[in-house]
Amino acid sequence: MTPPILKPTLVADAEGLGALISALRPEPVLALDTESNSFHAYRERVCLLQLSVPGRDWIVDPLATDVGALGEILCDGRETVLHGADYDVRCLKRDFGWKLPNLFDTMVAARRLGVVGLGLSALVEGRFGVRLSKAHQRSDWGHRPLTADQLAYAALDTHFLLALRDALAVELEAKG
């Protein structure tokens, strides 16, 4: 089933971060992605965190608010779903000291299943019939203000991850 696309919640202050943490606390699985400014700065840094749970998407601006408290949720052992996790995991450890102990990488799962197109856009289109734009893939994520198009693009990077994880997990189980 294709998750309905809803407007993401932008988190750019301590109050919003507290509400996000409260919303995530009961969730056993969450989707995560990051955007960095690696194409636009000598010393890159994480400029956005995208998180999704069923029915909700958030975009967190770590340049506007201290996201340290979010590490309590991300590092507590709940399952965290990423696509192509290696880069994100390295960036999160470098910038925030976070270690994500329970990962499900949709790219690794798809590779294990012998899927040919391993990009997130190809997987989402193949499973849900939705084509993700890659127009902002090389955006300067450190530049503010972010545009509405950038925010919509960023939110879609996690929006489909939980449904994709569920579909891939069923196939992995079926193949033993």
C-alpha cells in the first residue's frame, strides 16, 4: 500500500524538537535520512534530518536548534530504517556522536534480493508507482531559508522507507 503524502512538520526550535521526541518515543520503528552540504563546503556537516513514522513526516533543522536530545531516541535500540545507511551513519557519528544500533538498510536488503535498480527512487517507483524527483539531490542544504520544493524533496526521502522496509522484509523472509 502506498503511504499518502502529507505535508511534513518542520522542526526548527526546542519546542518543536520536544514535540517530535514525544511523538517518536512510542514508535518501535522509524525512518531516517540526512542531507549534508558536502558539495558546497570544505568541511561538510549535517544540515537536515528527515524522520518518518506511519502517518507523519518531520524535517529537523540542526542548524536552527540543538538536536542532541534526539540522540536518546535514535540510539536507544529501536529499529531505524535508512536507505544507503553507510554515509548517513558516518555523518551522524561525526557531527553528533550518535551510534544507531539497530539498522535496516533498504538498499542492502534490495541488493540481497537481487534487485537491479538499487536507488531509492527506482525502488519507490517499482513498489509504489511514485517517481521521486532528484532535482535537489545536490542542493546547498546549508543555505537558509530552504525552499518549499527542497523541504518536499527532503521529506520524500523517508516517507516511503517504512513501507519499503515492510515489503523487502517479507521478501527476505520468504527467501530465508
